[in-house]
Amino acid sequence: MAFFKFSFLVSFLFLIQICVGQSINSYQFGLKDYYHTYFPIGVAVSPISLEDVAESELILREFGSLTAENVMKPALIHPSEGVYNWAPADKITAFAKANQLKIRGHTLCWHSQTPKWFFEESEGRPASRELALSRLKDHIQNVMGRYKGEIYAWDVVNEAISDDAGLFLRESDWYKIIGPDYIEKAFEYAHEADPDALLFYNDYNVVDKAKGDKIFKLIESLKAKGVPIHGIGLQAHWSIFHPNVSDLERTIVKFSKLGITIQITELDISVYDGEQSDANLIKAPIQFTKEQEKKQIHQYKMIFEVFRKNKDSITGVTFWNISDRHSWLDNYPIRDRKNFPLLFDQNLKRKKAYWEIANW
Ligand code: GLA
């Protein structure tokens, strides 16, 4: 028994358990199983991936939860007033339902990928506070209402905190027209729409001390006012250079003290540094180097160690995209610069980093 690694033992017992109901040959073990006693492991998808045989097989083998990468964002699901484009989002919810996957909803109130019409009364004239609030309510309640009972958690407000040192809230159209209380209103409308859904505030750079402190203050004040907020989403667009273990641990411990749940909502580990914009890099033939691979393995291993240690505070970990075949980071912050941020390579094969987090 001594040579069994703990994860192997857990997996073995779980395999026995599922084999009672299923043939051993047809069940494929994946991340969802390695982490089954920890937290659900999810992935952000587009409807097209669900139609691709190889990608959909990978999704079903590895993941237990889905997030729509884009198709539930306001610009895509509600392109003009009263006009909803449900079909792409419905494909994702139908696939999840057919395969018993959980679904996180993303996202209801955001400064980006939100059409102008939300903020205009007529061409060029800004909407009044009342009009913007009624549109926000309408949007949230129609979208959540359609998927009530199917989507267990929603990113209600995304990225409301400013990155500027001197500013607290981002001066978005929502903020400028409605004022700072647009945030609590969004949560109230969401709670009315589905009282059983878990409601999240979601943001990036939460592990950075200054921004994390502002986000903490926001959630603390919402809680003090009795606003129905249940969780913080750490987007976790990280890199092989950051965060370090102490920043990550400090952040998780700190937010868990607020009495809310924590989910990692958009995880990827870029092989480049932050907002790197070195033109030479774009021209160079871009491959996944041994050095990047080594650092990425180390980073994935470290963050999952922290996640497992804090499993009582963390209720979900979602990767942003499926494999290195396609990532939003291939075009951000630099267009056409290939990145390799995920656990599966361009042929959908498990990378070495995968085994570091599956077999700890
Ligand atoms: C943010 C958003 C996501 C997505 C990513 C990039 O993190 O929350 O919806 O747009 O940027 O794909």
C-alpha cells in the first residue's frame, strides 16, 4: 500500500464505484474523476467545439462543468433591444443536460462586449438612470429565467473594479449612467430571477494586493448591505511567471473569511509575461520551448496544490478553453502570437503538466 500515491488510491476506489454501474471498458477517466472529492473541473466552450467529435470526447472525458466562452455575453445573446439570440447558448445547455454536466453562466453585467443600445435612449442620446436600470433588470431576468434550474451559478457582475490606483470602481457606462449602486441592483435582479442560483462577482488580477483589496472592500460592503452575493470568481488568467504561492494563498484565505465561496473561473497559464509586447517575439517562429514547458509544469503543480489544500473554500475550477489548439491568448495581448496555456496540446493530447495535477 505504501507505494500507492494518494491520488491513485482515490482514483482506484472511485473507479470501482463507477464500475458497479458501468462497464470498465466504456468509462474514461479524466480530471473530473481525479478531482471528484475536491471540486468540479470545468471548461469554457463555444458551440462549435461541441460538434467536433474529438473535442467533445475530450470534454466528456475530462470535465464536469461548462461555461459559455462567449455566447451568453450581452453582445451575443441580446444584440438589440428585445431581440435575443438563444440558439448558440441553447446548444451548450442542451449538451450539458444530455451529458449531466453542470453549467456556469457568464456573464450578465459587464462593461465590455455589451451593445451600445443598453446605454442610449435614442441615437446619440444617453439613457436615463431609470431606463438603464430597467434594461439591466429585463436583460438579467430574461436570460436567467430561460435557464432557470439549468445554470447553477452566474457571474452577475464582471470586472467592475478599476485598475487605476486612484479609482475604486471602473467608470463604465453602467457606472456613469446608473451610479455605483448598479452592482447591488444587478445582484438583486439576479436573485429575484432565480433564488436558487449562486451569484458571483468575477474579476481578473484578484491576487494582486492592491486590486484584491478593492475587490474585498466591494464584496464586504455588498454583504454588509444584505445584497445576495454568494461567491467570488478569480478569473485566473495567469502565467508561468505569476502569481507566486504566497500571493495565491493569501488571496484564497482572505476571501474565504468573507463567508462566500470561491471559484476559479477562467484558468490558463500563459507562457509569456503579462502584457509583453516585444515585436521580435511576434516575428520569431513560435514554439513551446522546453524552458516554458518546465516553468508551466511547475506553475500548474503549485496552483493545484494550493487549490487542493483549500478545497473547503473552493467549489469549482474552470479552464478558459479546451486545448492549445485554440486559446483566446493566441490573439491577446498580441494578435497572431501563438500561446500554449492549457493542459492539452494542439493534437488534444495530455501535456506533461496534466500528469502533475492528475497524479500528485
Ligand atoms: C475576460 C472575460 C471572459 C473573456 C476573457 C477573454 O476574462 O471575463 O469572458 O472575454 O476575458 O476570453
